[in-house]
Amino acid sequence: MGDLVRITEQSLVQRLSPAEAYTIIRQRLGWLAPRWGLRAADVGRLASQTRTSTYGPGEIILPKGVRGDCLGLVVQGQVAVHVGDRASARVVVVLMPGSTFGEMMLAEGLPSSTTLQALTRCEVRFLRRTDIRPLAMERKAEHQTAQRWQLARSALIALAVLSWAMVLIRQPATRQVLAMIPMGLGQWCSEREYDACTQRAWQISANLAPDDPIPLLALGTIYFDSGDIAAAERAFLAAGSLADELAEVHNNLGLIYARQSEHKRAIDEFSTALELEPGAAAIEHNLALSLQALGHYDEAMAHYETALALGGPQTETLVNMAIALYEMDDPAGAVETAERALKYDDALAAAHTVLGAVKLDAQQPEQALPHLQRAVALDWDYGEAQFYLGMAYKALGQVDQAILSLEQSLARAEDELTRVRIRRYLTELYEVQRENPAP
């Protein structure tokens, strides 16, 4: 695979001490830490969590074009860096103990631009983006919380004054007019994602105007978005008791029942909403999703087509149609629809997953792999993408990568039937791994 490289006797015996390896990883990570908002303690913690992999002479450590998403440190041995295609590849540099690679893969998630190959028996320590992600998300959340609290203090003070004023007011007409103030304040807070302020303001508005369904609908929406489904259902039912003729009430209840996998109830609510407001693209889309979940594919496709014709959410609708067509065993239709969706937005993990799944079913795992790697890079938490990526690696004999992806899929599986299926594949791969341990 290109030019031969002279291996020196010194490089064969040289090995970094654990302290030296820790110091180098910490230094490299320290340069990248500001982009994730990491603290000095975080850097030290991550540097101590690196994992070591061992490679035999001639073994490929990282192929060109693969999204390694990692920072690597050569602890022992020599690693050749090849550029060019396989037929014309040539060695441009040899990494010795203490050398690192992959900074841009770790920072940006970029694919490898070179191929790395072990020239001798090598030990490499890796730090991966998956190790950094939880800490980075935690620090980002802390920063956002601090910013929101600082900006929301004045709004909370205004709400406290308004709450006291509410106690003093007894005239219904005055209360109805006054209710508009916290509704507006809640909208202001909502636009800035100050959820506590939003919820408090709309609750005050609902108390001031108990016969008005609008504050209850607003409250139900914020409860739903925050995951408090029971509170959202109570708010929407209360709004429905005041104005059962509002399509929004039935659409929102349909969303709740769909979230709880009660799709028959959801279909009833969405159908009622459409009777009250014909031609609503979003409701057509929601109804199609619940029909699809129950396997009523022909009806679902009809409502998806209607949603598209009404100018509904094009990318989301097309992606769901592609998934439905795949489930209907129509691979050509699934591919055509997924590609239509990607013309609107190339960053749709589900669309790339459909394309990869179709290739995998056609016994073409090498062609499925790029689509599935792209899907996982776009959405690491998308369990379906992790599952099909694991199956692609399994078909290609890449056991370790297959296990990693299937374990990620197992952690995100939502039903026991899916978990049983994934465990069956993992058990098979664990057995292969035991029979063929890494050198």
C-alpha cells in the first residue's frame, strides 16, 4: 500500500508512560475545549477516560473517508499516514509515539482525509466525540440557564406584581381585559424560551379569564413540549369543555394520544379536527402518522398526499412517506421519496436511513454504509439509524463497529420486541468477538 518505511529499533521499544500520554491528550483537548464550553476539570476528566486499542503490523487503524470522530495518540509503535486512493496510495509521514491525529475529526466530525496503517505492533489511545457530548451538553445547558434566569428576572417580578393585583380585582370584565397582559408577557417569555416565566404567565391569564379557552390551549402546549403529558391533557380537555368546536383542541388531544401510542383515539380526534377545519395540512399529516402506526398504509399515504397538496411540511411529510413505502415493501418508491425529501434538506437522518436500509436489503452493505454513517452523524440518538448501521457493519464483518452501533440502538429501543431482536444479533456478535479476540 505505497512506499516502504524504515522501522528503527528505537521506535520499536519506545513507549509513552501513562503520565506522558495523559499530559499530551490533556494538552490537545485543552486547545479544543472552548468550542464545547468545557472547564479545566472537564478536560482532565476526559483525558483520563481515553481507551487503548492495539493493532498488529499492517492493520488498518482508520480508513480514508470514515468519520472516526476521534482524537488518537500513538503510545507505542509506528503508524504510517497514506494519502491517495488505494492503488496509488503513498506514505507521507510516519507517526511515532507521542504523535496525535484526528483533531479535526474530533472537533468538526469530518471524515478522515488519509488512511492510517500500523507498521509495527501499535498501541493507540482514543478520545471520542461520544465521550465529550454529555459534558458539552451539560455545560451548554448550564450556560443557557444562567442567561435565561438573568433575562427573566424582570419578567418574574412583573408576574409577582400582577399576581398581587389579581387578588385585588373582583369585576369579571376587568379581569378579562387584565388577562391579556400576562398572555402577552407569556408570549414574550415563550419566544425567548423562558419556560418557567411562560408557564406562570399563562396560568395567571387562565385564572383571570376562566371562561376563555385560549390560555388553557397555550398552557397545554407548553406542558406538552416539556413532556408533562398528563398536565397537557387536562389543559386541553378543560379548553374543550369551554369550546369543543375548536379544531385545535381535538388536534392537540390527538397529539397526546399519539404520543401515548393510543392511535385509535388519536385518529378519532384528528378526524374530528378535520371535520371542524377541512384543509388543514398539519392535521392531515398528523392523521396520516397515526394511520401509518396502525399499518393502514393506503389511508396514510392518501392523507400524506393531501398534506403535501395543501402546502404542509414538505420535508417531514416526504420522510414519513418514504418510511411508509419502505414498510410497505416498495423499495423503489421509498428511495424516490427519500431522495425528494433530501432535495429540500440534505440533513435528514431518517431519509438517509431509508436509503441505507434499502441498500442493505438488496445485499449491498458497502453501498448502504455511507448513507447510514451520514444518518448517525446527523442524529446520533436516532435508534433506527444505529440499528441499520450495525447490521451493515455486521454484513461487512466489522464486528466491533457492529457491536457499538447495535448497543446504541438497544439503548434507544422503545419496545421489548425490538430489544429482543437487537439482543439476538448482539449475542451472535459477542460470540464472534470471543472466538476472534483482537491481537
